[in-house]
Amino acid sequence: MLTSKQRAFLRSMAASITPVVQIGKGGATPEVVASVEEALAARELIKVNILDNCMEDIRDISGIISERTHSDVVQVIGRKIVLYRPAKKPVIELPKAKK
């Protein structure tokens, strides 16, 4: 679970990245989830673009993908979702959470 400070840090990093996965009218299919899984394994922080022809709710899709890939939803803004999952050897160093 991310703190608000960590989430803000990741949002600032995500502002400069481009979407690596697009979701169309099929929604969160197993193939899309597999693509997101691969992208998260390679990058830790990704942006997903939801196309206009997707009829599912964007928040529902973000929850489904987050659950299936064991990642955290950093942000849902417009038709874009930002996801984060730390790698086995994390590259992104998050701010420490207060105890």
C-alpha cells in the first residue's frame, strides 16, 4: 500500500512517460493483463491508455488490472491509468513512510 507522499512522488515521475499498453473495446482481457504484467516486470511504473471505444468503467478496469497483476493504482486521470509494482531489485526508490 502506498502512502500519499509515495503516490505523489510516483505521479510526478509518471507525468513524463508515455502509455505502453492500450485497452480497447475488449476491456481487461487476459491478453491485456499479460501485456501489463510484462510491462510492469520491465519498468515498475507504467501508464495505460483506455481507448474511447472501451465501454467498461475506467475505475473498474484499473481495479481489475491492479488485482490481477498485484500492482498499485497510482492515479486514474481522464482515460489514463498509472500503475506501480516494485521489481525484485527495485530501481525506483520511494520516499520512506513515517511510522
